[in-house]
Amino acid sequence: QVQLVESGGGLVQTGGSLRLSCAASRPIFSICVMGWFRQAPGKERQFVALSRRSGGSTYYADSVKGRFTISRDNDENTVYLQMNSLKPEDTAVYYCAAYLGGTYCYGNPPLRNYDYWGQGTQVTVSS
């Protein structure tokens, strides 16, 4: 079992920044892939970014590349999502997720393959 708790969401103006945190109940160095997803009202949940345990490599959705940065703090068992230059279209509930291990450890796990999810944190970007 892994509990994931997100925090850091809120209301921000266009062009502003927020940093989301995802605290895990077990050491994140043992988790193959930590991912961030988001879901806007009436839309499907979509991938945002991931961090792989192996080599610390990262991967981003094209829509956030260059604006968002994912990072891990193994000492704090926390994954962060630094979001800069926010746009109204970034408005969504943001979820972190853990992929414990398997085929996709060195790749990009499909959404359905993640093992655990947090409860989400709301991010609202006003125009």
C-alpha cells in the first residue's frame, strides 16, 4: 500500500507559478515511476509529467514542456511539480500517481497501469 497526498494547489493569475507536492507513505526511491496527471471538468485525465527512478530521467507532455518541472526529494519522500507561466488551460485537478515496477520502469506507463493515486489538488488559473 502506498498513500499519496498532494498539496500546493490554489488560485493563480495567468503567468503565475505554483509548486505542487506529493508526499508518499513509502520511500520514493523504491517506486519506479512517479507521475503527475490532470483532469479538467468534462475531460479525461491526461498525463502531465513523470520522473523515473532509474537515472532520474523525466518526461513531459508537450503542452507543459518548458514550463513545468518535476523533481524528487528522496529524503522527504516527496515529488514536486513546479509550474511556471501558468495559463487558463492549465486549470484542472492535479493528481500524482505511483507506478511501483514492471514493464514500464524505463518507459512511460499508461494511465491505467499506475498502481496508486492521490486524492488530487485543484489548480485554477484566472485570465
